[in-house]
Amino acid sequence: MTGTRRQFIQGASAALAASLASPWVHASDAYPIRPIRIVSPYQAGGIVDILSRLLGDKLQRSLGQPVIVEAKAGAGGNVGTAYVARTARGDPYTLLMGASGPLAANVTLFRNLGYDPLKDLVPITLVAATPLVLCVSAASKPATFAELAAQLKAAGDKASFATAGAGTPQHLGVELLKQQLGLESTHVPYKGAAPAVNALLADEVTFSIDHFVLVLPHVRAGKLRPLAVTSPQRVAELPDVPTLQELGINRFEVRGWYGLLAPADVPESIVRRLNVESVNGLRQPDAVARLASFGSPSVAGSPEEFRSLITAEIAKWRVVITKGGITAA
């Protein structure tokens, strides 16, 4: 066999292997040529669904193809996340609106998660990062966080806090606070955020840390008293409420965060284009205003920044979960 013929066969074999490994590689320049699907791993109507539709509308306008949002809820977001990670590998037409639970905390909470967020998914951009708010009932005595902390130290495990369930961001936020301050308080899990907020409204528990969008209407109605926020900066809608960092709890940050990801093996050129179009869309005034209504500043950035966040959050919550002996509901 001549050298020229050998080189031709080797080159053809390599090209065939590449095309078999990723059928989307040669379609990168033409992408997209058909509708795109964004999988939301939670029920329709929640914040992940709303963010998916917000970004989907922006991408539809800029990419010129329909963007369809599909809910695949279950197992704390694991079902929809696993679907994209395991069955859509290499497919740039199936994307995920990921969340902090299934992308970070659940890595430690669940023994058999079925996917690796850092290996099976490719970050595109962070979309939103929403604060939690530490609240007490307006009928309770503490008027400041210092007063609540003193009450908790005196009451020990007789004090209680409500959450939407074991292993949720609300639960982990309180556990982090307890571990940093050396507090004791009994966890009262409910089947969802609404029942947990109702328990706090009824003064059935001592306090809670819950999502900004859930407690804000009750704060405005004078039924809940906000004592602190868990974000690094104060929230515009609650300008008089300090952050826990301001109150002396160093490096305390707990937020619900959400971002767009692709399954592994999607060509980098497509990931980069989706990043540019997503960031541009999320920085438009109407999108910025919508995100602000959830207490989120404009956080869209690079794939590398999003990956760094996921990596850091996995490590952070692994320590809290392991130390607290926390298991999924």
C-alpha cells in the first residue's frame, strides 16, 4: 500500500469516526435548523418554568426557530436533569434549565443520582440567582436577627423551623446557619413551600428561610417580619433588610440559582453561540426587570463562570450535608 493511499484511508477512517461520534459536528454552522427544546425539571408554573419561557422567547427571536419548554418533573429535579444528561448526549436541540438542587446539593443527597453534572452536562450561562429571606411571624417577638439568635440559643431544640422538605435549599440554608452559629432547632418539613409558609404565618414554627418570591407578598401585607436576606447584597425590594454577612456571619451566601445547560458532546461552537444569544437576551431591559422581580440581579455570564459556580456549590453543600447527616426526603 502506498503512503498516499494509506494516508487517504486513515483520514477517511478518522472522519467517519468523528461523524459517528457526534452527528451534530458538521451541522454547527447551520444551527439551528429546527425547533429547540428546553427541559424544565420542575412543574409548570414555578420559577424554573418561568425562567425557561423567558429565555426561550429571547432565543426564539434571535435564533429564528421555535423554542419549546417541556416540563419533566420528579425527584427534586433529578428526573428532568437525568433525562437531558443521559438520553440527549450530543443533541444541541435538547437543552436544560438546571437548578441548584439537582446540579449541586443532590450530588451528595442522593446515592444513585444517575448523572454527573460536571461530566454529563455543559454549562451555557447562569440565568438567575434568587435570595432567600429569613422571616418570623409578625405575631412573634423577635424584631431583629440578634433577638432571634438569642431566642434560638435559649430554646435549643424546642425552637423549630419550617421548610419545603428535607434537602431543599431552604433546609440547607438553615442547616448552614445552625452549623456556623452552633444553634439547635428542630426541622419541620412540609410537602412544598406553600404549606411551610402557611405554618410560619400561623406562628406554628419559630422561623424559616424561604424564597424571596414566596414571602414578599406576606411581608408587604405585614404578616411576616423579614430579619435578614441570604444573598451577598441587599435586595432592592427589601432595602432595609440586612444581609447575614452584614450581621457578622462571614461568607454566608445561600441562593437558589438557575442556568441553561446542554448535554455533553454538543459542539463548542454551538455552546458559544447559545451563550452569546442567551446573555444578550437576558441583558435586555424587559428581561432584567423580570429577573429583578424575583430578587435576582443580572448574572448572565460565561460558560466557565457557570461551571465554576456548580463546582464550588457541590463542594460547599457536601460539607454541610455530611456534617448535618442530612438525607433526601
